[in-house]
Amino acid sequence: MNNSQTMSKVHNFSAGPGILPQIAIDNSIKAIQNFAGMDLSILEISHRSKQYEAVVAEASQIVKDLLNVPAGYSVLFLQGGASTQFCMVPMNLLDENDTAAYLKTGEWAMRATKEAGLFGKVNVLATSENENYNWIPKDYTIPADCKYFHCTSNNTIFGTEMFSFPESPIPVVCDMSSDIFSRPVDVSKFDLIYAGAQKNMGPAGVTLVIIKDEILGKVTHKIPTMLDYRVHIKNGSMYNTPPVFAIYVCLETLKWVKGLGGVTAMETRNKAKAELLYAEIDRNPLFKGTCAVEDRSRMNVCFVLNKPELEEAFLTLAKERKLDGIKGHRSVGGFRASLYNALPIESVQALVNAMQEFEKANS
Amino acid sequence: MNNSQTMSKVHNFSAGPGILPQIAIDNSIKAIQNFAGMDLSILEISHRSKQYEAVVAEASQIVKDLLNVPAGYSVLFLQGGASTQFCMVPMNLLDENDTAAYLKTGEWAMRATKEAGLFGKVNVLATSENENYNWIPKDYTIPADCKYFHCTSNNTIFGTEMFSFPESPIPVVCDMSSDIFSRPVDVSKFDLIYAGAQKNMGPAGVTLVIIKDEILGKVTHKIPTMLDYRVHIKNGSMYNTPPVFAIYVCLETLKWVKGLGGVTAMETRNKAKAELLYAEIDRNPLFKGTCAVEDRSRMNVCFVLNKPELEEAFLTLAKERKLDGIKGHRSVGGFRASLYNALPIESVQALVNAMQEFEKANS
């Protein structure tokens, strides 16, 4: 049986966990059947086996290669999602009387901001909260006396993305959960990058952290062992049993990214997909985008109908055309199409076709 | 292609991640190919889909059914392994001036003890540390003025297991990572049970917590959101994206346990396997066990050669006989055979046969 043939043509626009490359899925199945010629499943082997240690080493290396991670940075695969990073970041970087600077551009940025408040003081430099986070504030200055600046590169729920990052006199921490590996990033401009894997790099259950080692070890309070980045750096993500299979699927996904030409090639693909869909949103008289044009995310495209009463009818058509996962988040309403790396442009075209079909039926 | 046929006959004695039932592996592959008739892989679907919400609900229910979990307890699937529980337990139950009572019976108990010391005072009631943890202390009293008593039901590294638990005037917390679901447990005698899944209930990347709700909410310090059991209880393990696939494999594994007759049937199987191997260790003049007979674990059987110089030769024979993962932990040396639920008695017989073959060759 060819695994690829078991999947029928559903267009997967899920906001996350999101679509993965079929080759990564197929190779992951092979590893479950028989991992590295061990005649055992990857689900039931020791993480200390040399075959699996090679997986973690290769996954770290491919992250470094794809993003040109400079010397002095460590690559970690942790558990707990970006939500756990919301507390690990201040726990490792902020003392009670210190202040951290946060840019509040959406739901996840808000949660990160709130969590930092448990550990120290928080200075919210700017927010677009009163306009339902439909644009990215750019007019602010990062104070030199804060301990770090935190931002969210892409807002999965509201469909905005940062296409430039501010100059900063202090360490920059960025939640890149929903656009990591979708485009080149100058890692040297950041001190800590984190990303839940389940959007652009793998399945749920593993979180990537890229961290500049020298920012650590400066707080005076105690840090629980599992929440101390230094413990995981020292042990190469293997202080305790890592999420073995999830890391393997990430490796296979990142190999696919590399094979297609890396993050530059991904950016070209992602630009083409986003332009195709936004062009239709702007052309089609039935639909409109929800975000400031200059901040429109290439990963999560949010749009609504000018006549909201037609919403159910479009969702029905979408279902008939096998366009899965396009219902918008309740905070925005309407529709959201997530165009992660693995989504082919043919799926975007199928969505555009459905929008045009809907236009004809309703004009 | 029949997935079962892709695995050749390797006997998997790995201490963890450990052997899983082949049917759980096969069904997990099917869910990766096409989950719940969605024509999508379980690796790339929303955890908020009704099909996946049903998985988490069913997994929680089967835990409750298998262990007869009383009313007033919650079942959680978290990330971070038992190592994260080492800090979550005191973070949720212990204030700075409080004291917790710990039984130090091995490496993991020691780490749990050490972690609690970051949050409050620790009273180590008893330990067998000076005899390399080769027995379980039983002669101690749990002080009523401590906040909770923590013990480790099975010591994966040293091969001892608690076959009785002390009466306690205070809440009892137990790390059951390596023997959960291997035997019946009276959950009503415990207030918090936790277990990394990767030994007896699933793959690495998910941690089971069974908690009596009423013990929570009594500490005065702040708890980070992701480390607060109440947050996960309130959100049914779905506060953030859970480890989707790992929970699914647990569900399939626990269905297999239930299908064979539940934890009582597992205990019968596990007793038979352990008795077969310990009988050979005691009979065979070349080998000897490392632990007090009454405390010998049914999950992890530790034994050594009377002539240590023969160790490499036995490991070579084991490899030839496809007995995988029997090298002992460096803290004990010699050999360790882990006999988790999914290991068939035929594998134990194969090990016994090799020991007898080795005896003939070396006498």
C-alpha cells in the first residue's frame, strides 16, 4: 500500500496543528514500522540509543543550517508549547524588580505579557488591542533599561505579521510559532526565538527554542530544573526523555524544506500563495480582508463576507469543495485560511475558485 | 502491506521508552494515514476538531475505568515528563515555610526530593541510598504536620517496587511512571498520581496526572499558568495544544489493556513473567539478583553475573538471540530486563533460554 494514496484530496487550511508535507508523514510512518533498521518502532526505543541521538543531532543541525544560526546560540527541542515559553522566558530573564518590554499584537502576545507580570514588571510599549489587533504598531521606542523586548512575529488568530523588527538596545525575544521557517530571519538580531512546532515545522508536542547562551544566568532567583534553559543546553535537549516521535517528524519536515531550497524558497512559495488569495479577496466584491494591508500575514489570511448572512452558505460550499479548516476564529469571525509551508498553491487556487463560484451564485 | 509483518522478532526489554502493543502501533499508523475518516492525518488536524476532542475524552474515561478512579479526581494529559511533575507538585502544594515528606528510594525519587527543596522544606523520611537503593524502606512514620508525602512506586534504575503503601495522615503523591497500569491500585489512597507515559502506557511526550481536586488552591504564592493543575483541569487538558499523537497512542495502548482484562489481567501476566525470570536468576549459578527479594520489581529486573568478566560475552549472546535493551544502567551495572505490560512471556522465555545456554557454555 502506498501511504500517499491513502490521503484523498482534502485541502488542509487548519490554523494548527496544520498541514505537513506528505513525504514527512510517509517517512514518519516508516520509522514507526521499523526505525533505522533496528527492527523496532521509533515509538518504543530508548532515546539514548545511538540511532535516536543521531536524530536529535541532525534536527538541531538542520535548524542551524536553514536559519544560519550564528555561533554562541543553542538549539533546543522542549515540551509544553509556546504557552510554557510564556513563563520560561521571564523565569530565566527577569527578576522581581526588573521590567520587561512587550509588544501586544494579539491573543498570544497578550498571554505572554500577562505571564511576565507574574515574575516582574511589564512595560507594554504598544498595542492594537482597541482595533481588534488588525494592524501591527511600529511607532515605539524600546527602553534601554528594560531587561528584554518581547514580540510575536505572526498573529495566527488576527492574521497580521511583522515584516520588519525594531532596532533594540536590549535582548529581543520573539514568539515565531506560526511563521518560523516560512521566510529568512536574521537570527543574529534576536536573542531568543521560540516556536511551537505544530504550524510550520512538525506535529504538536514539541517546541523549538533558539537561544543566545550569554543572555542566561543573570537572574538571582531560583529556577526549577526543567524550566532552566541552561539545563537543556547542557544536556542537548536530552536532560529527560524528549518527545521522541515529534522531533523525528520535525526532522523529516525540515529535510523537506531544505530539499526545496530552504527558507528563501519557502518565502517565494508563501508569497505567491498569499498574493493569489489576497488578490481575490480584494477583487471579489463579496469578500473583504480584516487587516491593514501592509501587515497582512502570509501564513494566516483572515477575511469576511460583506454580507455576513451568507457565511453559512460559503462554509457549505467550502465543505463541498473539500476546503477544510477555513472557519474563522471566534475573535474575528468570517474565515481564516492558513497557508503554511506545506500547503500547495493548488489548494489556494481551489479556494479562489470556490470564492469565484460563490460570487457567480450570489450576484 | 501488513504493518505487523514489518517488525521482525526483536525482544524489546528497553527500560523506556519501552515496548508497546503491536495493535496500538498498527492503529496509530492508520490514524496517521487517515484519522477518523477525515481524510487527513492525525499529525495535521486541529486539536479542537470534534473527532480529536473525542480522543481526549475517551482516553480520560478509559484511565478512570481501568483504575476505578473515584469521583472528585481529575485525569490530565500534560507535557514535560515526570521531571516536570517534580516541580509542579511542590509548586502547587507547598509554600516556602511548609515541609513536604519524601521517601528517597532511587534516582528519580532523589531528583523529586531535590526539586521540592527549591520551593519549601523537605523531610526525607527514609532512604536506602547507602545500599545503592537495593531495598525499599518500610519503617518510618509520616508526620501529620507535613503538607504531603511523596513516594515512587517503582524504581526503574534500581529494580525495586513498592508492594504496599504506608497509611498517611496527609495527602499522598506518587510517581508511578514505570508501573502504572501494571497492577490494580487503590486510587482513593492517593491524592496525586503522575506517570510519564513512555513505559507502560504510550510513547514519550505525554504525562498522565490523576489528581484529587480538593488538594489544590491552598498555596499562597503565584503559580505560572502552564504549571497550575487547576488550569488544565478547567480546560480538560486542552488549555493549549496537547501532544495530539502521543495521547492517541496512549488511548490505543489502554484499549489493549482493557481488551485483555484490565489491570488485574496485567498483574497476572506481569507476575508470571517476573517469576519466570527471577526463578532463573536464583537457579542459575552464573547470575544473581541485585535487590532485596521482597522488593523485587516486576517491571525492571536487575541482575549481574557472579563473574563480571563474563558480562561482554553475555551481552554478545543476547544480541545474537535478539534480546534488545538488557544492558544495565551504569548506576547498577550488569543487566536490566524491563518487563512492561506489552512484553510477551515468550520474550522472557527467550531471555531465560539464553541464560541457560550461557550457563552450559561457561560451566
